[in-house]
Amino acid sequence: MMGQLGNRITLHSPSRGFSMELGSAISVVMAARLALLISTTQCISGATVGTGLCAGTWRAINWRVIACIYFGWIITLPCTGIISGCLTGILINAPQFGKAVVVF
């Protein structure tokens, strides 16, 4: 995540990067202990925003990039559901070789 976004969300430094990774790791471990399903990408994105907010101003964060990330998360579930449903429908209705075909 950090390699992909680089400095597009907020400015990174070694200490900020360490804080982001440590915050994300602690979140993942705590969620695992509580048997919660979370995404490591969501954790690192949240940690990046939190670290950026520690700069003391809202302008330290590129909110357009954050909005694109959140939109991607929101649109992922319906899109994957539609694709999975279509593939299941195709596979269920595909011809099955070696079985007798009953025509009504």
C-alpha cells in the first residue's frame, strides 16, 4: 500500500512510515484476537490518514485520493457479487458432458 500510494495521501518520512506500519499491525493483531474480519489495506490506509492528521492540519492529507480509495471499497462488493453470480449462472447452465440430456 505504501509503495503504491507513496506520498499521494500525505508526506512520508521514516518515522511516519514506522508509525503507520506499527499502527496497522497493532490493529490487525487486535482484530485477530477479537475474531474480527478486517483488511490490512484498510488498516494501513486508516493509519496513514491518522498519521497525516498528526501534522496538525486537515490540508496535510489529499482527501481526493482517500475518497477514491473509499469509493473502491464501496464498489468492490456489488461488482464482485455480480461477477460471481454471472459466472455461477453460466457454470450451472453449461452443457455437462457424459450425462443424458432430458428435453421436455
